[in-house]
Amino acid sequence: FAMRRPKGAQGQQLTGWLTEEQAFALLSEAIKLDMEFGALCTVLLYTGCRLSEPLKLTCDDVNLAGSEFFVRTTKNGDPRRVFLPLTAITALANHPRGLDRKDERVFRFTKSGALYDLLKVAAKNAGVVLPKREAFHVFRHTYATWMRRHAGADLDTLVGTRAWKSRQSAQRYMHMVTSEESQRAALLPAPKKVG
């Protein structure tokens, strides 16, 4: 006899994300509040990392010339290399305390109410309403959504970034773009224009 979890036992899947206008306004306000906080938010947006990952980074883990940093332990317990797009490289290169601090942590922040308050203030100043219960995780969802919409990433590509361990965990982002299959509706016959 196999036990089944009741519907909803895994909780509600959160999939809120930011438009480009919202994300850029939020980053701008985050930078105005605190440059280091702005760099953290930029790294989160452009890498799809969970908040805990960049908070644990040491300066030795960052390789700007190689466009990457090394996460020693992820939520899944696995280490991974994270690609840094130019926007994230620029944010880290302009880090107000620099990255030449040997084995010190890159970001001075800890996962705390003060950090979440900074995000709330930046969002309010940007006129952005963050999805409920998502806070910093909205950057991860935005990364996945933008990867789908702008970079053409499919399910295997999202899993291939190693930000998600399985196809099942990345599956929630598939609804973010219209499928190739549904776009075939453009080929359906339509009435000829009269007149």
C-alpha cells in the first residue's frame, strides 16, 4: 500500500517574478540605499542563486576574470560554479569594499530582519509590490522567467544551470512563455477580410 501526499502537501508553489521595469527600478533603489546591498540584489537577479549562497561567498570564491563564483555548499548539499553575466560582474567589480579581502565574506549582510527591511524599503521606493512570502526569492523566479523569455531556456537548460537539481523543481517556470506548440495556432485558417 503506497501512501500518497494530500493535494497541496508540499505547500503553494511561489512563482512571482518582476518585469524588466520593476527589476531595474528595484535595483536602482537598492543601490541608492546601500551600494553593497545593490550589488547583492544584482547578483541574485542575474545568477538565480538562493539568498544564502552569495551571503556565504568569500572573496576567494569569486573569479571575475573567469566570469564565475564558486558556491561551496548549495541547499542540495552540492557545490557548484555559478556563471556571472556582465551586469553581475560590474556590480561585484564596483563593490564598495572591494574583493581583495582574501577569505573574508563578499557581503557583510546576514539573513536577518534588517536585510529584509532593506528590500522592503527599496521596493517601496521603487513603487514595486513584491509578491507575498517571496522577498529575495523573487530574484530567483525572475532569473528563471527571464531565462525562459529572453534566453530561450527550456526545462533542460534551466536544470543545466545547476540552480535547480531536477526537471520537477524547474517545471514551475514552464508557464512563463507560450509554448512552441501553442504558437502553431497562428497557422489556423481565418476568415478572409471582406470589404
